[in-house]
Amino acid sequence: MSDKTADKTDAPARDYSETLFLPQTDFPMRAGLPQREPQILQRWNEIRLYERLREVQKGRTRFVLHDGPPYANGNIHIGHALNKILKDIVVRSQGMLGFDSNYVPGWDCHGLPIEWKIEEEYRAKGKNKDEVPIVEFRRECRAFAEKWIDVQREEFKRLGVEGDWAHPYQTMSYDAEAQIAREIMKFAVSGQLYRGSKPVMWSSVERTALAEAEVEYHEKTSTTIWVKFPIVRTLDVDLEGASVVIWTTTPWTIPANRAIAFGSEIAYGLYRIADAAADNWAKAGDRLIVADKLAADVFAAARVTAYERVKDVLPVMIDRCAHPFRGLPGANGYWDFDVPMLPADYVTDDAGTGFVHTAPGHGADDYNTYVKHKAVFEACGTREVPHTVAPDSSYYPDVPFFAGERIYDDKGKDAGANEAVIRKLVEVGALIARGRLKHQYPHSWRSKGPLIFRNTPQWFIAMDKPLDGEGDTLRQRALHAIRTVEWVPEAGENRITGMIENRPDWVVSRQRAWGVPIAVFVRKGTNEILKDERVNAAIAEAFEKEGADAWYKDDGARFLKAGGYDIADYEKVDDILDVWFDSGSTHAFALEKREDLKVRRKVDGGPDQVMYLEGSDQHRGWFHSSLLESCGTRGRAPYDIVLTHGFVLDEKGQKMSKSLGNVVAPQKVIQESGADILRLWVAASDYSDDLRIGPEILKTFVETYRKLRNTIRWMLGSLAHFHEADRIEPRTMPELERFVLHRLAELDGEMREAYRAFDYKRVVALLNSFMTTDLSAFYFDIRKDALYCDPLSSHVRKSALTVIDQTFRAVATWIAPILAFTAEEAWLARYPQAESVHLETFPAIPSEWRDEALAERWAKIRRVRRVITGALEVERAQKRIGASLEAAPTVFIADAALYEAVQGLDLAEIAITSGIRVERGEGPAEAFRLDEVKGVAVVPALASGRKCARSWKVSPEVGSDPDYPDVTPRDAAALREWDALRTAAE
């Protein structure tokens, strides 16, 4: 052995790691989102990202997502997070699709919840609200709202929501209050606004009327009663001395009864009680009229042991009954009127007695019956809808026997009214039974107290009055407008259509202090609304300068003076507007007034679009009020697209509540995992239905995020070795690279379509599948060898890097609307001099990259690869091999199409083995097979030869290059290039 040979043999093995092109990146594997995201937010602030977006997108077709204003009275919850993140995904993705997509956040600031908080503070301090000047009280309400706007603003920004946070709209800003006043004045001028007295949903806890959107239904146990109304006039002599029996769940409404309704299609009978216990309220000999279908139930409730049916009864033969309290001493004739029998199609024989006690002041159907048969009521002595119950749910002083008795106390608990009425009914012998019933009952969504229907003077916007005295009605306009809107999901159209079709006139007045007043005057004596543009202009101008407080600073004479009117002749209306009218008017002072939000919509012959996006409950809330307000003043919907999402439930599908301990706070999720995890949860969920969230669900999204992040990290690491001069033209690339480019072109269309359709769960599914299955588990897995080990000059290596560069750019922008922070971090890691990924548009992927024939071939190749991979997994599990490079299996292919697909292909490279042999045929019985891939069998075998010290491939060719005796010829070529470059550098 020569000295030279001895030196080579005894020299330590070379460390080849420095010669490998391993991934290099500062993009960390562990995201550290809770710490990293605030840094990114700070950078966005420093580069003025929102302003840069406006500059970059200027001149494009506009897509405006108009923010449904959250209420400024507390920290945000998980429902807020869902809503705002979803909006941000819409805005960012529309911008990347090529639109000028602007987002201006807004806040709802007026209304009872804030007023209630200030009152609570007063009570705690022993202050009396009524002794505080209203302007001072309103000032405190404004300060309260301002505080919570600042809190919520920072919480929304922490979610990664980009918008004009420095200049949001607020319903309490002076310009907004002025425009809201102008909007209600328009309804006044057009004749749609009127003051009427009819029963409305009333909260005795909050002392104000409520709209349908402010009502929720909860189970309540009510007292039920069966009451006799004696017949006083009938065309059937057999019915003289008999009584009609009614049933009600609201005994307190009996003093307000003015009629009885019956069903024309219901069979009724006259029944005589034959026997009853001595202590029964129902007595033997009583003759009672009830629906035949319900007779058994009625007498069972009355504990009647024997009764007989006397004859059929036609209610039309009963002309009039008497109120149970008629003629009572001490009542001063209060109930000395006749109670007419009237037909009504809402009466059924499903429950009760088949007769409906009718109190026009305490029910919508009751009131409508009064309107329809007003002449009959007047003939019976009822000339107007009675007012029996005061704002605190107590009977007015003029109601005999019951004056001062309350239905509910200040906390919404049952008070004494029901029992007082029942005692009096027992006293006069009118009660035959009482019971208890659990049922769904309306409650205030704020105080949670039960509501009553209460007749009270209120301001309404008419739904069915022809506009300007002729033409269509507000209801007709709204129903037409609904059909011009794109509803996402489509079911939203039917939902809001049904609500508009069936809704009563819009109650827009509230008897509170914190809000925009119904800024009109009515003439004393006639109640006629003053319609004078000079007065209206003076009011609006004052509101612009002083806010709506201007209305409460004096008696309003200064406004009337503008039109030459005397305050002595007019009454200033001090009721405030329903807050839904406030928010329903936001299009008027945000979209139409701000230059950055003005659009030329399709209805104007333009290309721009406006979207409203809120929870599904807003079909009866903001979507609803905005539609009515805009249709009433502009004749069209204020939006082109309406997207709705469901509510957030816990992991078991239960509603979240503090008492159950299942509340998921977005602040905690962000603190523990980061906002991008929440954003991924929002995007991946089916927002059209209710969404679930909880610790276990979040764990799955953390894992999904980890896989996506690692794929991005690997691309960034590989691209550290990419130089623009090495870019390869696609037409010269290997088939595998051209297949990946085909997938990019294919995905480009799918991603754009999914984003256009607001189908973000599909976006996530497409990206997740592509990045984990197509890239990590397939393409990257195959190409790691070439990328790490091929020579610098390798065409395959340069082609792969070129494809990874294109892939990274596509993936980073596709994912940016969803993982806003992570995409930005990755983009800046790749392009350190860049401003932001969010200033980009989705890259234009050349359509010529699509190659369906190539894709079809590679689909077959991947099927064959699955069987090989499956066989090697078994070998690994049995410890017969370690890495797949230790194997050189034989692959038998009986399927002609699959066999043809792998011809001319280095299948060992695709399967990541050191060798492979392909034979045609079924293969031996003991070969490995997969049921889902017919016609392919694999017989595993160990590769022959030595293991390459650099690439770890096993090959008989290892050592064939004498200068590099422990590597393959490919690795020797790479080392020769590497050493030459290092020598030249030295």
C-alpha cells in the first residue's frame, strides 16, 4: 500500500453536510403568534397600511362592505370576533381579486342599554335621573359610549381587522344625528310617518316600546283562566241565560275586554252542567257555550263530573254578551257596555274554548279586529281603544277595583294584577276554572323581563299607505327590492321576505332620553305634522353644529321661527327614535356622504357593489330596518349583497353562558394561540349554520395551522438557494414540475371562484389539501433529494426552485386574507424590502400551464406510487427497512393504462427508493396490494450496493468516481462543482 493510498484510507470521512443545499430560513417553526402578531400590527401602523391600500386600489371598481355597527357597551365576545374576522376576510380577498375594497368600521351608540347603565350609576350614587337636566344626562351617555368604542376598537384591531379605525362612523356623531333627523323628516314629509294609538310590545321594566327585533322568546309559566260572559242579546231563545266561555293566559287583560271572537268553521254546542262539587266555581245548572272539540277539556279543567250537550250553537245567533264586571257597585258604569260576538280567522279549536277574549288595547289581532269592526264596537259603547295599563304595567287610576295593581314589578317578576282580577271574577261568579301553562312568551332581549302588549300613543311608519298618496306602498317597494339583492346563503331571501310580508307598521318611537329625537312638530288640537323645509333645514343645521342635544336645550321656538311659526301653536315631539332607525340610516350618512365609500351601483348603471354582512338574526334587525329606511326614502335596497352567518355555540352545540362555564373569550384564545388560529377557525367553518368552538376544536386548528406553517417554512428555506438567473422556462421543465404548475393554474380558478362566492371553507379545504397532500406529502417529498443533493447546475434542481418560487407567491397571497399575520410574516421573510403582502393581488397564473393530459397521466402515476408507499410502510413497521432509500422493490402492473403511464419515468425517484423494477402482470400472491388501486402489486426488496455518504442512496455505483469514493456519480458531480466554486472563492 502506497503512502498516498494509506493517507486516503486513514483520513477521516468528509462532512458532506456543508455541501448540501439544505433549507435555510429565519421563519421559525414555532409561530409564537401571541408575541409576533402585535409586532406585525405595529408595523402595519408604521407603514400606514390602510392608507397604502387606498392608494394602491384607487381607480378600481369598488366593493364596499358596509359595517353593521356593534353596540358600544362592553368588551367584544366570540360572536363579535366571528363577525369582524369574516368581514376582514371579505375585504382583504376582494382587494386581492382586484377591487377597491374599503372597510370603514362603525358603532351603534344610542339606546336603552347605555341609558340603563347610566341610570344604574345614578341609583348607586343616590341620584334621581328625573332631577338631572336631560342634556347633562345625554352627555354622560355619550361619554360612556366613547369609552367602550376605544376599548372595542383595540380589540377588533388585535383580530387583524384592517380598516379606517382612525375615522369610523358613529351614530352619535353630530353629522350622523343630523342625517338621521333628516331621514325621519323625509318620512314625515311623504306622509308615511304618523302618530297612532295601538298596542305595541312594551317593556314595563325599561318603560318603553320595543320593536320585533328587540324581542326574544323564553319559556314562561302563566296563569290560565276560563271565564263566563253572560249572553244579553240573542236570536236563539234557547240561549237566553247561557254564557259564552273564554280562555286566556293573561287574566290581567280581562278589564280591557271589549269583544269575543269566534271561528266561522268551528262547531260549537250549548252544554248544561248536570253535576259538580259544591265547592266548584262551575255550578250545576250552568249553561255554557264552548267548541265541541274542546268541551271535554273545559269541563275537566272545571272539575265537572257530569254534563250534557243540549244543542248546536251558531255564534252568529249570539248578538251581544255582557262583561263579567258589568253593573258592579262601585264601578261607576266602567264596564256597562255590550260585548259583541265577531268572526275572526285566527280563532281555532286547538286549545282553550274556541272563543277568543278580545282586548283591543292588548293584542295585535285584537286591535285589528277592532279596526275592522269599529262601527260595531261604537254601537256597543266602545268608541276608542281603551287605555287601561300605565308604563310601569300598573292599572291607571280610573280602572275600578284594580287601580295601581301591577302586572310585573321593576325586575320583571309577576306582581298582583292577575290575582286581583281572578279574585274579582270569583267574587262575581264569572270564573269556572284556572290553571297553569308553560309556553313561549316574549321578553326584552336587554332586560330579559317579560313584555306586555299595551295600547299607547306611538309614532309609526306605515307599511301599506300608498307613497305620496299614490303608487306603491313601502311593503311593496321592500318586497320588490329584496328580489334585486344577492342573498348568501340563498335561504336569506325567503326569510326576510316572510318578515316583510307579515310585519305590522314600524313603531319608531321610544319613550327614553338617549337617542335622536323624532324631530317634528305637531299642531296643537289637530295633531297634524308640520311639513316645512325651512324648519327642517334649521333643525338639521343645528344638529350638525350641536348634535341632537340641540332639540332638548329649549322649547324649539328657534326652529319654528325659521318658518314664521309660533311655538304656542305647536307641540315639540320629545320621543326618541328606535335605535334600529338609527342603524337603518347608516347608508345615508356613511355610504352616501363619505367620498371613500361612494359607489355607482348597478341600480345607478354602475359596476360597484355594496355588501351587508351580519348574523342571521339581522334579517329582523339591521338588514330589515336598512331595507325599510332606504326603500321608504330612496325606493330601493341600500345593498347589493347580503351575507349572513350563524351563532357561536360550544363544542357540544350548547349556547354559551357564564353559568355553564362554557364561554370562549376571543381575548383568551389570542393570548394563548394567536389571532390567526381564530381566523383559521372562522374561515374553515360553515358560517351559514351555527358554529362550534372550544378547547378541543381549537386544538385541531392549531395542528392544521402547524402543518400549513411548516409547508410555508420549507418553501422559504429552499428558496434561500434560488437566484433569479436560475429561473427555468416551464416548457423545458421535467414533467413533475409541469404537473405542479398545472395544479397551480387549476387552483387559481378554483381559489378565485371560492373567494368570489365567499366560500372560505372551500378556500381552506383547497389550500390544506394542496399544501399537505400535493406539496408536502408528494412533490416536496420527491424533490428533496434533487434540491439538497443535485449539482448547482442541475436543470431539475433549478426547475424545482422555479416552481417553488411560483408556488410560494401563489400560496402566500391565497392564504393572506385568512392568515393575515402569518402570510405577512412569510412574505417579508421572502421579500425583506417589500411593504406588505396585503398590497398584492392574487397572481395571474398563465392559463397555458394547464395540461389536462399531463394531469391525467400523473393521477395514474400517483395511484401506482400509493401502492409502493403502502408496501414500504409495512416493511418499515416490520423493521425490515429503515428509510425508503434502503429499498428497491419490484412493481407488477396488470392495468394497461397504469403500466403505460409509468413508462419512461424514473419510478424510483418518484417512490423515493434507491432502485425499482417494473414488470407487467399480476405479480405473486404474496405481493402487497391496495383494494382501492386494482392491478398493482409490489414485492419489496432491499437495494443492492453501498450507501452513499452524501445522499444516502444505496447503489452499486457508489465509489465509481475515484476522487469521491464514498458517493454516487451524481453526488460526485455535485461535489466537484462545489469544490471548484470554493477554490475559486479562495
